[in-house]
Amino acid sequence: MKMVSMHSSSTQWLIAVLFSGKLRCIEQLSSLSLEQAMIHSGLPQAEVFPAAGFIRACLHLNPEERSSAADLDAHRWLANVPSC
């Protein structure tokens, strides 16, 4: 499994947004798609669709529909993340 490097700007953005609650503070968040919310929050445009795909793969409530750890490890958004 890849160890996420803290030197990745998109990884730093995602961690900062998730832990700051920044996505909760966007007015009318319910009317925004995940991609629109990410753009609004400052994620670089090139990272939006791969990051949104990764998040969606993690968020299925039914475990049988959710991606496995191995599938997530192979996700294209993590393809360029350096391993430790």
C-alpha cells in the first residue's frame, strides 16, 4: 500500500479541507456537485475529477459496493503519489 506523501499539493489540500470543515461552510453546498465544491475550495482543476472519483469510491454505504483497500491503492488519483 502506498504511503501518502505530505508533499503532494492535492493531498495537503484534501487533508486541510477535510479537517478544517471548509466544505461544510460553503453556502448552499447541497446545490453543488462534489467537483464544484472542490473547485470552489481551491483544489487545482487537474486534480478535481480524479480526487472526486477517489472520494466517491470510498463513500458507498453498502460495503459490497465500496472499493476495497487494494482497489483504492491502485486508484488513478494516487498513481503519482510517491511511496515511502
